[in-house]
Amino acid sequence: VQLQASGGGLVQPGGSLRLSCAASGTFFKINMPAWYRQAPGKERELVAVINTDGSTNYSGSVKGRFTISNDNAKKTHYLQMSSLKPEDTAVYYCNALITTVESTDYYWGQGTQVTVSS
């Protein structure tokens, strides 16, 4: 099972980006799709997550600007980021709780760089 993150890049303050995280391999179920980020010199932090009941949680610093969503048919979840600020600059990682025939574990994508700068 692999998670492949994409969509990062350089964007000006106030701009938008959409990150994607595609799951591949053989598995039964994806739960708790999430996005984390890690800025230089800082710890990795949770940005957004879709809970098992379908509700969402966001970091206070991105609430109202970022939206997490998923497409079960495409086995992909997304992070739509708007009104980006320089402090949003970080490597963004996707994460999900995935059930295979052997076990249920958290998986990480490889990270995609988001740089917000003029």
C-alpha cells in the first residue's frame, strides 16, 4: 500500500493550491484521511482530518481557509488551500488509516513542498 502526494509548489500570498493524495495497492478500507505539515525547525502538525463519522477537524491556523475532502471511488483525498500565507510554507504529508488483509495501520505519503512567497 502506498500514498502518493502531489500538487505542491510555489504560490504568492493570497493564492490557492490543491493537494492530492492517491492510495494504491490492495486494501479494504481507508479511514481518517488526513493532512499534516512540517515547517523547517518545527514539529509535524495535523492540518486537517476526516473522522470516521464524516466530520472534519482543522488546525486553528487554517480553519476557514483550507478544506479537506475525499473521493472514495478514486481512492484519493484532497486539501484545498486558499488565502495562503507565508506561514503556511511547509512540507505537507498525507496520512490515512488503511485496512489490508494483514492489518490496519497508518500510512504516510512522501510529502510535497508548499512555498508561499512573493
